[in-house]
Amino acid sequence: MPCPPLAQLACTVVAILLQFLYLSAVCWALLEPLHLYRRLSEPRHVDRGPMRFYHVLGWGLPAFSTGG
């Protein structure tokens, strides 16, 4: 029995969302030690200022990997 198109679309959307969320969780888990290392080793406060670097890596890499 063939799968209805709406169910197939929903399954695809859920699979893409799960892949993106899993990859973003892994990226953020890898960025936490990097931030801790930078916080302890750099003389300036890395907590102040924009966190653009972390956001690009934490959300951008999974989005690029999932979408590409």
C-alpha cells in the first residue's frame, strides 16, 4: 500500500528537523570546551561582546550540513 503524499512530506520534514537538531546539539557541545579554553587562556573577557562566532558555528554548520 503506497504512502500518502502528505504523510511522506511530514516524514521528510521531521527527519530534516531531527538531523538539524542533533547536529546543532553536537556542535554546541563541542563549542562549550572551546569557549572555556578561550575564557581561561585569553587575557581579555571573551564573555563580553558579540558571540557571533559561536552562533555561526553552533547553528550555521548544522544548517549548512543539513541543507546541503
